[in-house]
Amino acid sequence: MVTSPIATLVEPALERGSIEDSEVQQMRQRWQDGVQLQAADADALFALQGVLAGRTKNFNTLFEEMLTAFVLDRNEPKGSISKEQGAWLLSMLDGGEGLVANAAELGLLIRLVEQADSVPDDLASFALHQIQHAAMTGEGPAAKGRIHFSRVIDTQDIANMARLFQVEKGAKRRIISRQEAEMMFDMAEGCNSEDPAWDGLFAETIQAHLLATNQPSNTGGRSLATPVVLADRDSAWLNRRIQHDGRVSRAERALLALVDPRQMAATNNWDQSISQMI
């Protein structure tokens, strides 16, 4: 028998397969009155969203707000997503083939990664994969609602990635993993963009990743006026990634401007190979 307050309110809508505005308002009121969400409530909200499939705007908003609070305010330290929470979110959000089931779940995922102080690497990579899939194929929840050509990074893709990389947090942004950096290079090599904001976002994102890798005390978000100084291992990785497809993209050129030229000698043939491709 369900006794959790929000789950109890969800039951009738779940049975009907639809929800009324008055029911959404009732859930919001109970929540605003101080009801603490339980695991059963979160499961019920996901179950209802699975039926509604993002078609109910008022519920979508509440769904995002309530589940963001459930994840980020539930444990200490507040604001962080634990490995256990990340695994639970992946189990709830992965609708098959590594994609969320609908745009409402995508909205929740982006909001969680955007607001969290720390995010498990696999959850952060899962979130970025949604945007990468849209850019590469022109399909999926992250491309829904607009015309999106394949192998194109559009303005909305860039805006979504800026949220995932917490650009507005500046120096307080989370550390970007190597897997995410690899995915960014895959997009730089496999897609085109007419928006110059992509070049800047790509360069600053990889720069932030390299700063965090080479300066452990750095949060990964500080954009320095002086070029990044790399350890040999990271210099070799960067050289390999830039040379991967035999050309230097516009976004990769923007990144090279942020790398200390002296580091280009840290890997065999860096200077010669890169200069021939530019």
C-alpha cells in the first residue's frame, strides 16, 4: 500500500494515463507545505512521466523542480550527486540506446548536472551524450522540437552544453572528465557549426579539463589569459586528438591558441605535424 504523500497523489493520474492541472497544483501545494519527498515519491514521479512522455507542460516543470530538490537536497553534502544517486538516475533515465526517453527527462538531467557541485563521471558523460547524439544524427530528445540537421552543432546544442559545463559558474564550475573531453573532440571532428560560440565553448572546455588535470588544486573552471602548461602525458593526448582526423578544425585552432607553444615540443613531431595541418 502506497503511503508516501506525493506518490498517493500520483496514483489516480497514473491509472488514467493523464493528469489535470488541478492535480499538478495539489502536488505542488503539498510539496510547498513542507512534505519531504521519499524514494517512493521519486519513483512515482518517474513512472507518471513515463506515461505522459513529456506532453504535459505544467507537470514537466514540477517534475524537474521536485526531482532536482530530491537529488541535490537529500544527502550531505547538499548540492552533490553521489555515485549511488548517479547510478539510480541512470537506471531511471536511460530509455534505451543511451538516450533519455523524452524531452522532459532531458530537461531534468541537464538541470541536475548544471546545478550540482559535483557529478559522477558516468552521469555527466551520459548527459553530454544526449547533445552529441543530436548533433551527430539530428535526432533524439535533444533535437526534438526544431529542425536539426545531422553533423551540425546548432545554437541550442551549444546552450545545452554550456549548461552542462556550468559556464555561468566560472571558477566554481565542476571538473570536466577525460571522457567528456574526448566526446567534445569527436564533435569537433565530426560536426560543423556556423555559430562562433561553439569554437569558444570547445576551447574553454578542453582548457578547463587540462587545467584541472595539470593543476589538481584548480577547480577546472578558471579561464587563464596565459596559455595552459601541460604535462608530457597530456601534451601527447592533445597532440593525438588534434591529429586524429588529419585536419585541424576551427574549434581546435581556437584551443591551440590557449596552449603554451613550448608544450608542442613535448611530443614527437608535434610542431611539424600540427603546422602542416593548420
